[in-house]
Amino acid sequence: MATPVNTARLMGQLEMMRAMAAQEVGQLEPSAQTLSSPAGQFADLLKSQVENVTRAQDTARGLAEAFEVGDPGVDLVDVMIAAQKSRVQFEALAEVRNKLLGAYQEVMSMQV
């Protein structure tokens, strides 16, 4: 027997994810004090994003394990949203890495 979908709850979670995404974008805005060292700023930004992806993956894994053992406080919807969120973050990070690698290779192939 299929469980009915609570659309109000699903829409609420979607709005929460949008708010979190907007907050993440706001955190990526450069501040005036870090503009003095672009290399350090970029390294710190990249490191923080890798840590964010790791945290998202750990959260998704923890929710999945809790759901598997039958924790009544964990819904399948929460597990699926956390898994998709960590997947999207990982894919975005991989795309950034690919773009950086392409830029590096292009610079290295330039003739001086």
C-alpha cells in the first residue's frame, strides 16, 4: 500500500531548500577584507566548499542509516532530499574542478 504524499510538507521542504541555497550563494559573495589576497581567498573558498560537500554527504549517509534501522523520526522524504542535495553539491564541485583543470591546461599550453 502506497503512502500518500503530503504536498504541503513537500512544498515546505522545497522552500526551505531554496532558502538554504540562497543563503549559500550569499556566503559566496566576496568581502572587502579578503580581496587583498585572491589566492588565499580562493583556496579558503574551495576548502570550505569541499567541507560543505563532505558534511552534506555525511548527513545523507547518517539519515539513510537511521532510516534503514527503522528510526521513527526519519522519513524517506528527508533521506531522499539529503541524498539529492549532497549529489548536486558534489556534481557542482566536480564541475568547478573540471573548469579549473581546463583553465590550467589552457594556460600551460600557451606560448610565451
